[in-house]
Amino acid sequence: MSLGSRGDMEPFLALGEELIASGHQVAFCLPDQFRPLAEQVCPTFFPQSRKFIELVESPEVLQITGQIGSGYSRLKTAFKLLRETKPLQQQLIRDQKAAVDAFEPDLIIYHTKCVYPVLAATNYGQRIKLLSPVPCLVHPMDYEPSIGFGNPGPRWWNRLTYKISNYAMIKQAIIGYGKELAQEWGMKPFRRKAIEHFLLHELPIEFAVDQRLVQRPEDWPEHVQITHFRERAKSRHWTPDPTLVDFLNRNPKPLYIGFGSMVNGRPKAIGELILEVTAELNQPVIINTSWGGIEVPENLPSHAFAVSDIPYDWLFSRVGAVVHHGGSGTTHSALQFELRQLIIPHIADQFLWSRLLHKAGMGPKGIPIKKLNAINFKAALQELQH
């Protein structure tokens, strides 16, 4: 059971494949837009409202994720959305409950954005497990703050941020969105302290991240583990364009650049910058235009090739280095092939992955999208190749 972008779906789909291969019966509960992906793994699918992804792709949310406009205007928009999306959040919880009631699972493996599993566990004793492709949730770390709190500070501050974020998650998401539904369903009254105790001391958590980047703190309880990134062999369901194969034959080990689902306030200028700098460095490049964060002309120079959707398990075995936005999925896909990476972070955990990669010596220091220019981009690409 997951919510979010495609990167939030893939670890669950990969785990589903593993469980089916070992004899388990599996069902997926994802936003309805991801039904075709889920049915590549198994036919049992329970949809969550399509309106969630429609919201993620709305101009208001893209303004926030793309850091378009002033910080004040984005904050104002965020608070407006929190108020207006309560009916949608409650519909998602209803969808999650309907899936559980229909499938009657022995275990719910869920993404932290999903609320109903916690209600089911604390009221009915349902077995649940949190699977996260992003660290820095729930249990404190000394050297990194909770997701969303920016750069690390002193140890006391880093640890305090987890108390703040846990309080906000319980107050806003679990109680704020779930209390009325829990009353409707005859559940016992909510107590914040009881939910907090469950999350910290009872809930099994698997962080599916690379241990070269994130080491498990010794003071974590045994039921919280860091394992490994989970990824499907997505290229089994895809056939490459012959013109792409021809480009790779003529330009072995090119650079890959893509920003996934991220957008920004100057996609055309970013595309021009990429073409200008890679031409100056005589660097062949494959550019993923994806959701529109990078715009390039239809007629590209000979050193460049544009794609819009491509499986990384096929492409990353054929490129020399990767420049991307810093999503957990792209970061780990590149790590699987030991590729050096340059992250151009846009929001949230992307800054975390940028720090961790640079700290581990796997790429240059990242450049935030708003600060990207020809000078620092050229210098970073030169460092990336050495």
C-alpha cells in the first residue's frame, strides 16, 4: 500500500515480486494511475482515488515542488492545500480500508503517507510494517535531521526534529484526517501518546536504502532495520528505440541527465544550459525531458539525444555518469551500477541524498536547481568525470 510518485511505488512492486516468487499471495493498493504497473506484477489491485495524483500534478503543487514564485507564496499555497485536501485525504483512507476489508491480509506493508494501516493496527491488532525508500523518519539520528528540516545541525537539534515531525504527523495526518472516520467506524478514541508509543516502540520498519549511504544507528530498536534498495527488472516490459541504440553505439558511455517528475521555473533555459555546457565539454548526453523540467528543441545537436520515459536498469548499464534531481529511486538505481552522480536537488529528501552521496565520495557536491548556471554546472561535470 503506497502513495506518492512512481519512485514511491517501485520498492513495493519489487517487494511484491519477491513475495510472489516465494509463494505468497499479494495485492497492491496504489493510486489508480499505477494500475498498469501493478498488473505487471500481479492482477489483484485495489485502487486509491485518482485525485491524489491529479493533485500532485496540479499547478498549485507544481509551484511548490518547482520552487516557482516567492517562498511566502509557496508557503501560503501549501497551507491552503492542507485545508482544502482533507476530503481527499479521507477518501484515500476509505480506499485503503476497503482494500484491507476485501483482501483480508495477514500483513500490510505500507508507505508512511498511508494512514489507515496505523488505525487498523492500533484498533484491530492488524499486523503492519512500514517500508520506506527514504531514511530519517520516526527514529532519531545524530547526524541527520528529520526529512524536511534542511541541513544538519548540532546533535541535539537533529534529534529534536524527529519529535517535532512525529508530533506533526500524528496530529495532522493520523488524528487530523482519521479521527472523524474512526468515530464513524466505531474505533476507540485517539490518544496521541498511545499512537506515538506504537510508532516508536512496536511498529516494524524497513528502510530500503543503500547502507553505503546510511548506517543504522546503534540505539535504534531491533524492529527498525536498514536493508537494501528494492528494484524490479523494469526493462523486461520495454523495448528500446533503434535510434537510441544507434546513438549509444556511436557514443559509448554518454552522460545521462534527467529530473524525473520535478519541474522548475525555467525549463527552456535549463535545456539550453545543458546543451551549451555539454557541447563545450564535447560530452555526449542523453536528456530525459520527462515531466517537463527540461525543455530541448526538436532538432538536437549530434552530441545529444532526448528520451521521455526509459527504464534505468537498461540505460544505466550503458552510460558513464548520471546527473539527476536526487530522487531515492534514481539515486539507488545509479548506485546499483557504481555510477558517479551529480544531484541537482529541488525539494525535500533530494538535498539529503545529495549530501550523503558527496560525503561517501560518489560524486561532486550538488547544486540546487535555483543556483544552477553555466559556470558551476561545467565545473561540476568536470569533477564528475574524474
